[in-house]
Amino acid sequence: MSRFSRINTIWRKELIDLLRDRRTVIAMVLVPMVLYPALMLGSLQALEVQQALLGTEVYNVAVESRPAQLWTQQVIQEDASLLARSAPETGPAAPDAAQEHSARQRSEQRPPPFRVFVVADIEAAVRAGDVHVALRFHGAPPERLAPPALDAMGIELIYDGSDVRSRDFAAPGLSGILQRHGAALVRERLRAQNLPESFVQPVAITERNIAPPERMSGAVLGQIVPLILIVMTITGAIYPAIDLTAGERERGTLETLVVAPVPTIELIVGKFIVVTLIGLLSAVLNLASIGGTIYLGGVGDTLTRGGEFVFPLTALPLIFVLLVPLAVMFGAILLAVCSFARSFKEAQNYVVPVMMAALIPAVVGILPGTRLEGPIVVMPVANIVVLTRDLFLGRFDYAAIAWVLLSTSLYGAAAIAVAARLFGQEAVLFADAGSLRTLFQRRFFVPRMAPSAATALLVLALAYTLNFYLQQALARSGLNTEALLIGLAAILALMYGLGPWAAARYLRINVPSAFALRPPTAAGWAAAALLGCSTWVLTIGYVVFQSQHFPVDSAVQRHAQDFERELNGLSPVLVVLTLGLIPAFVEEWFFRGFVLSGLRSGLGKVPAVLIVALAFGLNHYSAHRIVQTTALGLLLGILAVQYRSIWPAALAHALHNGIAILSHRPDGLQPLLESLGLVLDEKAGVPAVWLIGGGVLCAAGVVLALLQRQGRTEVHR
Amino acid sequence: MAVPQQPNETAADVAFGVARDAPPALIVADQLSKAFPNPDGTRKLAVRQLSLSVAPGEIYGLLGPNGAGKTTTLRMISGLLQPTEGRVLIDGQDVARFPLAVKRKIGYLTANTGLYARLTPRELLDYFGTLYGMAREARRRRIGELAEYLGMGDFLGLRCGALSTGQRQRTNIARALIADPPVLILDEPTLGLDVLSNRLILRLIQSQAQQGKAVLLSTHALDEIEVLCRRVGLIHRGALLAEGDLDALWQRTGRTRLSEVFLHLVGADEPLLAH
């Protein structure tokens, strides 16, 4: 029976088992179907009703004297009859339909009814809540409505900011009335002087919002939907994750499952498919329910505050695509966490911190200023939130989408690897087989010759993310180029050199074996030299091809040229060391050493080399370099597996980097290469003879490396 | 006394006194030890240097008080736990090196094995049959055979959650036997069963042995052992106190009941107080 048909059997059985459980169906289908209509329609309508009621309440105004009371009453009456005469839609104060208007703005334009009282201490009356607002006149209030001639009057409007009636209804309402009165006086005075209105309004400003209704609606949805999707994906996946791990253990079925002839990883993958599927279904049902509620329930107009609501349908397919890695990541994380628990109750306790941990980056993501750049691109959860928001706004940045998908998938893969490692553990399987603490204490670890695939993926995910953050921090630190280079090399050495070494030591993994430190054969050095002396020219050839067919953004190009000029001003030894040799060794030590030896023990040689090559390509954090770096990673991977040593790969990598750097330097190999007919100019391209020569050398290196394998197999036979 | 080693004899053969002409043992446990780590850094030795072997057609009884290490031993033999020392061979294959191949040959059953409550016995048996790599037609036939033999016809289509204890244990036994494995490891298979279900299961164990299967049975029910087993191993505090034919044990200890033999061997054979 093949691995795939076993996994297929497992996930289908788990799905049937779960769907027969009413609790799953309730959590997955009923909650979204009932929750949104209840929550959105109910609460929004309640809010509207309350606002409407508050808008018709009679509000009390306090003034300090009888003349002030008379004047205020007159102004209020005048305004009311003016507003009644001019329909609000056509009047000067009519709001733009698509313009946002809050309760305050509404009160300003359509003031509620007022009663005016004379009170000795108006401030105390407002403070005590006896009146909603008070007016203090600086100077006596005029006897007539208008102050005489060119006099101006000062009115202080006193309100209680902590009281919604005072803040959002009485104060803006009264302020609107007074402003309209003031404006009427201005018009009257201008008329008296035969002056046009432009006399006092020399600059007329009209605001025009050019965002189409779809985008406006997207902006609103982008604030709400991503968070709901995150929460609902987790909520949907929690129950199956617990039921299929801790629940299974509690019911006593896990023992029979583990005793069946199925590798643990297949059990976990089968369960993971179901958890992910249900998380995904839950999110999709939630999305559909939100859409349905907004569309059919007429909530959209409330959300856009009166503007036209159009659901941004074009964004939906991509949002569904984004939901997949999100569900994958949470499915895997929840499965890993729940695999650790021995009972349902214990698992529920473990799940709470996961939820909290997911919400923190989600909140970072929904902050209005957050953009999909820098560390946010690879920050789990936050990147999905920002991207979903961007998609709702109609911004489709495919490079960003690719990064988010890749990084999220990588975290998911690491989590699934951890789940597989925990799931079959004796201490987790049987309560009497020792404390869970033993899973983390070094003295209980079994010494190993290579990391497990799970460990390799986990260290890869951690080192990759930390390296990215530290590089970003360094790039923003404002250091000079020299210090920057040293810093980058130090970060690389720390993250990819010292980090994995410490992990290996802690996990009791044999360092020379895990990092493939054994000396290679002479043929290994020869193959490495052939590759190292040829790949650089092929890379330059490819870069020229790429820049001609897929041109880089001119700003990025200028930045790269500036950086190259700065590098040429520095000592060649420093540049080659920090950008060439140290990365070459450290990256081989980590990628072709630790990660490759871990992955090949779990996945086999070819998938391991491919995954490591892709991880190596991604590690350069540049979409424009991913093809050439992945291809180089592939060649270096072949060297490492064929000679079971990182040294040939390190030599080839160092030669590649060193020659590539020096070939661009006037104090390096540039004069020599130019004398040999190779002018490195993007427009001119690489002469065919160089490309053919490089191709032949490279092919020879690969063939030599591949022959090594055939010789080895024969010896075995 | 040292056993003279013949040229082709394995170490395990010598250790267990297996004669050259006897069929090779299907279950061989060779010097098994298992230590569980404690949180304080110390280790608890649950099983120490335990060796046993079970030949085809044999029912081997493993006896011992609670916490003696029986379950741990059975879990190590079926590949659920990794021995700290020693090794297990099933049909000549090392459990540690070929875990999947070995698991295919083992039917494993304990008293507290659970069932998937939301699946029917038919679906459950079909699921495990698939995991053991059986083809659809073979599964269908085997489920029919087992259902008939174990009298499961009435409840084959009900959800497992609705079954009685006896029905559940019959389903479990059918699950252990679905792939017709040559080795059966049974940990207290009759615990909590009524007399009728008990009898049915004991008969089944006998018939499986008659078909040439090796059965390793752990139980507290000493009368069951006396009926079923020719050879037994007495385990106490993780170590095998005595092992051999029941007749030889009775002769050696001068006792006629297994419980007395056991109490004698652990040095706790004061008589019960008279009324």
C-alpha cells in the first residue's frame, strides 16, 4: 500500500468520524450562520435605533442670564424653521452621500430639540449632569439676533466629554446652530456692504473622493474581515485538532492506531489534512456568512456610513487562496500543540496561548498604518492580515502574495514536523511512560547522527525568520557600508553558523555527521572547482537575460548600482570576506550541512536537495535573485549529497561568490576579464563563447559528481 | 549451566534453550530493559533484562501483579515502546529496525483499548484492514468471517458508541485479527467481561493457536492461564522470576495452583487467616 493511499484512507476516515460529531457541525456551520446575522444585524440595528432615539431626545442648555436665554431660544427657533424650509438634500449643509458622517456630524447638521434654562453656576450644572450643555457669553448677549454693526461676540460652549448625550448630540447640535447663525450674519453683512461671498471666502474648497464604492467598501471590509478570518480559522480548527490527538488518546484509540503498520508522519499528515480542511471550511463559511449578512441584511450601508456598498468580488478568489496557507499553518500549529496534551482538558489549556499568540500579530496587521513591507512580509499572521486588507482595496502585489504564501507555508511545514515529532513520543502516548518534561531535557535526548526532518525544518524556519529581522534592523540602523558588511556577515555567522551548531549540541546530534564535515575525495574537490569556476559566468548571463525580459524597477536598480559603487570604494579583502567567503562557508554549513542531512533522513535524497535549494533561494530575500540562487543551491546540493560532505559545496560556493564579486571590481578581475573579451555590461550581454565555456565546465562538474554515485553503488553491490 | 553452542545457533536460541529441531520462535524478546525518566532526572526501571520466546502454535502466559512490568513488556514487543536495552524479534525481524514490517505481523489488544465511537464495527474493521494493506475484496471476506465467528452480525452496522462492553471487546478482537497476523499480543483481553463473552474469547485464543499463531497473553486470571497455556513466565518488579512449563513449575515449587506458585516465588505465601 502506497504512502498516499494510506494517508488518503486516514484523512477520509477522520473526516467522516468528525463530521458525524454534532459538535463539529455546530462549531463549523451553525456558529457562522447564526453568529453574523445575530451579531452584525442585531448590534448594528440596536446601535442605529439608539442613535435615532438619542437624536430625537430633548436636550437641556444652561445659560447665565435671562437675556442670554431669550437670545439662545430665538437662535434655536430661527435655525429650526430655516432647516424645515430647506430640504436637507438640497440645502447648503447637505452632506455628500458618500461622505462619512458620524453621530457628531449628524447632530451638527440636524440638531436635536433643545430647552434653555437660566442657571447660576452653569459649569456645575453640566458637571452634575443637570443640563447637557451650557453657553457662556463673553460680553452681554445682544438684544437683537445680530450683534450691532461690525461687533463680534464670543460664546463658550461647555460640555461633558465623558457623556455621550453631551458630547455627541447636545454640543455638536448647538454648535451647528450657532455656526449657521454666524454664517447667516456674515451673508447679511456682506449684502449690506454689497460684497460677494467670496470676499470672506477667497479660497473655496470642495473635497472629492475618487475611490469607487467598491474600494470604499473594501476599505471597510479590510478592517473587519481579516481578523474574523484569522479567529474563525483557528476556532474551526481547534475542535478537530484536539479531538484527533488528545481526544483520541483519552478515548484509548490512539494505542491501536499507533500499533497499526503506519508511520507516525502519515498518521499526522492524515489528521493534519482534516484539521486544515475543517479550519478552511469554517473560514470559508464565515466569509460567506459575513458576505451574505452584509449583502442581504443591508448592513453594508451602515458599515460605509451611508455610502453605496459594493462587495469587492474580484478580491475573493485570492483571499480564498490566502486562506489555504493560513489554515495549513494553524492546522499544523494546533496539531503540534494538541499532540503534546494527554487529555482534552489539557489540550484546551494549551490552545488558549496559541489563540493569543495569533491575535497579537493580527492586531499589528490591522493597525491602519501597517504596510506589507520589511519584516511584516514574513511576520506570520500579520502578513496575511495586511495582504487581505490590500486585496480588499484592490491592491494586487503578486510578489508580496508569493512571499506571504511561501513564508506561511514554511511555518506550516515546520509546525507539522514538530507535530510528527511529538505525536509518537512515548511520554505523550502513555501517561505512565515518564514526564512530559523529559521531552525538553537534554539528558533524556537520544544521541543521533543527524537531525530529524522535523528539527531541521524547525531550525530552518527560526533561523530564516530571525536572520530576516536582524538584517532588516541592521539595514535601518544607518551604519556606514563597511560596518554594514561586517554586521551582515556577523548575523549570518550567528544565525546560520552558531545557531544550528548550538541546536545540534543541545539536541545531542553528532556535529561532524550532521554538518557533513568529513573530507571529500580528490574528485569531489575537482567537481567543486569545475562548478565554482563556471557558475558565476552563467549567473551573470542569466541576470542579463532577466534584466532584458523582466526589468527591475529603476529605483531598485539605481540603489544596487550605488551600493556597487560604494563597495568598489572598500578594500577588496573586506568585501570578498564578508560578502563572499563567510556566507559561502556559513550557508553551506547550515543549508547543505544541517538542513540537508535532516531532510534527507526523513524525505530521501532528491526531495531534500530540492527543498534545501528552494530554501536557499528564498534565503536571499529577493524575488529578482530567486532563480539563480535556487539553481546554485541545486548544484551545491548535488555536490553535498554525492560526496557526503559540505567541503566541495563550500569550495564551489566560495569560488562562485569570490569570482562574481571580483569580476565587477577594477582592482579585481575586471581588467583581466575585459582583456579576455568579457565586458560586464547589462546591455551588451555575455559573449556566447563565455556562456558555452561556462556551460561545458558546469556540466562537466555535475557529470563528475553524478558519476561518484554510480561508483559508490557498484562498490556496495 | 552453560548450553553448548552449535555452529548455526543464534544467541537468542542459546539464551532461551530453544532446541535446534523446534520451529523458530515467532516472538523473541532478548534481554529487554526499559527505564522511564523521572522529572527529577532519576530513572525508574520498569523492566529489567527480560527474555522470553513464543513458538508458533504456542500460548505463552505472562503473569504478575499490578505494576510488575507486564504491559510495558508487551508494549516493547509490539513496537509501541523502545527498549532501553535488548531487542525484540518478530518472525526473525528486529522490531527496532523494521517497525512497519513487524507491526503488520502483530495483532495487539488490551482491555482498555477504545473504539471509534462514531464509526460502526464494519467501518472500523474496514479502516484497519486498509491500514494493514488488505485489498477491498479481502477485507470484505475477512469481516464476514470474523463477524460470523464472533457473533457480530447483530451489531455490525451500529455505531461503536452504542455497543455493550462484550460487543465492544468482540469488535476489538476482530480488529486485532483483521489482517490474520501470525502473532497475537493480548493484554488482559477478558477484563470486565461476562462469562459468556469470556468463554468465547478464550476459545478464540485456543483456535488461533491451533492455526499456528504465537500468542503472548498477559492476565490476572490465573485459571485462564491454567486452561490455555503450557508455558508461563512469572514477572515481578520488572524481572522474570521463573519461566517454563506449568508441570515443571508445579514440580519445582511443590504447589498445585498457579496462585500458590506465584506467592511462593515472591516469598508471600503465608496462608489466609481461618474463620
